Amino acid sequence: MRDYKYIVEISKENKELIGKLYNKKKGTSSPETYTFCPTNLLCDLTIMSRNHYFKNDKNLQNMGYKTEYAFGKPIHIDKTENFYYYYPLAELIKDSILNDKKITIEELEKIKLFFNINLNYSITLRERNPFYDKLKGKKNIKEFTYIPLEYGHCNIDKIFEDNKTKSYKYLYKCDTLTEVIFAILHYLITNKYNRTRKCNHCEKFYFYKHSNSNYCNRKTPIKTYSHLNCEQAVKDIKQLCERRNKIIDEKIDMEYYHNLKKYRTYWKKYREKVEENPTVENLKILAHFTSKKYIKEHYFIDE
């Protein structure tokens, strides 16, 4: 059996997308494993956050970058691959994201041919083992198994429509990091995650499928809430500030009435900003405004 350097696994269970990259490094017995979010990964490519250019016309190997950091842990990019394939493909994806250019299935095929991509993948659907209830406890048997999706010349969209309630797994076998990036792009486009937008909170780009999607699946950059994804962090911080406001407003009304109008004016201003744009900066401003220290210094004071 042929040995591939990279294996990309993208699975969907309970509406959650999980990506895993297995990198078989030379001299190691087991592959390095990277876990990533497929809808975020391409928008987090190193090229999205750094400037790249020719240092001089005669030194072309300086084009692009030698290491990819989007997977959370650095991955070395082969020099030849970097110049001829990886960097141009990353540039193309960057252009599509920043200029909101929708990539179609037809364009995906052109990209595959242009970059000489070897697309080797399979799709499996999760099925419950019919013998599980009878044999559990008696034999080492798994409750669920993944069955290869046989679609032949059938329309793959029709196949998924018939099996839309089932969990599935895509498995891509790749020789290069360029093929890894294309594999993730292929998954997104074929599964209709073909547009990008900025997250309302962290303001980073992500691929989305449904128009009502306003937040990415990243963790919030706000340290205190870094265990929460962007959407949940926004909800929790807003609720915290609302609770604080209720207590603060009542206390100012009873004991520092001369500051009530000023407080309510600023509360309304900052609260409306958060409602309109729940960015990290706006939420931090609202949280700081309602903090004990700030209120004590600016509003719990006599005339």
C-alpha cells in the first residue's frame, strides 16, 4: 500500500465539523496530529496575516514563507513546493477571501489542474452496528462504524440529501502540504461552504454555509473567556454587564442621583455599540465601564 505523507480527516457529527491532519514525519513511528476547524483554517493561513514579497528579482526563493502556522503547530513547507505550488495557491485563496469571490465547483477543477493536484479521497457514512445490542459485553464490538459511500455516477448532492441526518467523514490522502490545503478547500466548496465573512466578534474571516451565520467557531481572544467560542463569549459578557448595570443603576438612583443621567447616557451609548458591533474592543469597553473600580471612581462619588 502506498505511503502518504499527510492524511486529512474531516468529520461531521451532531452538526459539528472537526478536522484532523496527520503528518508523518521522517524518523518518527507515529504521525504528528493537528486538530483544526475546517471553516476557519484557510482564513488563518500565514499569508493572511503577513506581508510577502520578492526581496530582489534574482533571489526568487525568498518569495512566500517557509513555515505554515495555521494548524496551531508549525509545519515546514518544502522549498520547491513553497515557490511553485503552496504560495500561489495560498495567494489565490487569500484573494478569494479578501475580495469575496465565490469559488465554484468548476473553478475548483481548474485550480486542481493548474496546480497539478492529486486528489485522492473517500467518503464514509456513520452507521449503527445492527449486532451491537446483542453482542455488547460479550465481544469487543463498536456501536457505530463508518461505511464507504458508494455513489458511482450518481449525483453526490442527491446522496447526501438522502443521508442528511447521518454523520460522515471525508478522508484525503496527500503527498504535499499544497494538496492538504486544496483538500480542505475541496471539502468546503463541495459542501457549499463557499462564501466568507468576518466574525462579528473576533473580526477574523471564516467560510460559512448559512446566511444567518454571524460568528466563527474560534475561541474568543478575551482571556477571561478564552474557553468559550466567540458567540457564547458575546452572550456571557453581555449578560454580565446587564446584571452589573441593574445593580449600579439602582445604587446610583438611591445614593448618587446627581450622577444618574450621566451614567445612563454612557451606558446607553456603550450598550448600543455592543448591540450593533459586539467586537472584542466594544465588549471590553462595556465591561470596563461597568467594573467595580471604574464605577466607584467615577459614579459612586458625592457632588
